[in-house]
Amino acid sequence: MCHVLKITQDVELNGTLDRLFLRYFVNVIQLPDAINYKEAIAVGKNHEPEILLIDLNLNDDNPYAIIKELKAMHPNLRCIFFDEKESFQNIQQVMRMGAIDYLVKPLKEEEALTSIHRAIISLNQVSLLEHRVGKDSQTNNETILPMIEYIHNHFHTEMNLDDLANFMHLNKAYLCQLFKKEVGMTYVAYLTQYRVEQAKKRLRETSLSLGEISEEVGYTDPAYFSRIFKKQTSISPNQYRQTYKGDYIATTFYAKV
């Protein structure tokens, strides 16, 4: 799961990108959108963006100054740039900044999908694009999306592989093989990552105790939850809360289908 930050004042571009994430990249977390320097830096300070989608046409703000400051906070940030019209000068500038891609508006869906996919893969993370746009995409969608939806609707329970297999009316072995092939990780790994992301949100957004958060994300034993959380993030839940709690704007997890 990776975190994406969009910076644009273009309502049409923003809406198009939202639809692409919702339809094709269900394991992406969209951070709060920004429309100017102040908002972008605030999101960068309160969150951990890994992919930046930035419009070079920002009124009254220098997009390169925004990128420079965000990259100082997040050195591995992957950037995709959007421009009103093709500019050789801008192309040179963004390439010097290590751009994943430079796209000219109006946005072409296929180009945007390819660029976002490349950005996710460059982070050594799983992109769900392949199973959505491949030759068997309709069949895969009909099988995989209900699995993802079931996990998102039941992650807070003590759900297990038997529950998912019964829901899907599939053999467990076949389900495991299919899930790993299409999603790129095992069912257990996906469920664990989703639970940890939900826990992060509660740690930043609420004052719930660790025990309460543990129960809300599907772990009855707070100590076990803490071990899982630290294994996934390299820090304890308390350390995460101390580091990232603040004025939190709720994020949207675009894996909801």
C-alpha cells in the first residue's frame, strides 16, 4: 500500500485522477489533496507521501519550490508532473528532479495509468493494474474485487481464510493461489497491511487506547497487535502516535470498492 499526494487547482484533472485510483489502484491511500504551497507542506509534515502527482500550473505558487521542500522531507518521493502544454524547459526541469513522467493535459487515461503503475513498481510495492487491464481483466475483477471488498468489510473481525473461501465458494488452495497471483501478496499479508493502515489512521486521528484500536482492527490481544504493528512499520504504535499525531485530515483508502 502506498500513499499518494495530489497537488492541483484543476478540478477536472483532480476528478480524473480520483476515478483512476478508485477503479484501478485499490491498494493506494490518497492523502488529503492540496491546492497550494501551504497545504502541500502541511500534508508533507503530517503524512508520509510516497508518490506525488503535481500540476505545474499553480496560481501564485512555484511548483518546483513545493517539490524541493517535499523531497527534503521525503527523499524517496516519486513525482509525476502535469502541464497545460508541452514545454521543453519544463521537461528539462522535471527530468533533473527525477520525474517518473511528464504528462500534458487533457489527461489521457492510458498514459496516466502507465505512469502511476511505474511509480508504484519503482517503490517495490504491488500495483494492481496488471490484473485490471489484462486480457482476463473482466474475469479477474469479478473474482478479486469481491475478495478485497470482503476483507475491507470484515477486517475488524476475527476473519480467516475459511471465512473468505466460504464467502467466495472457492477451494482454499485455489483461492490462495489466485489471490497471490492477482494481488501480488498473500491473503494474510494483504489483511495484515490493511489492518495496520487502519490502525495508523486511528493512532493519528483519535485518542483511543491501544487496546481499543487493537480490537477495532481485528486483534483481540493488544500485545500481539503491537508486535505486528512494529514488524510492519519498524516502530511501536506509541512511537507512531507520538511522531504523527496532530491536526489530522481523514484520508480516503481507495481500496474500497
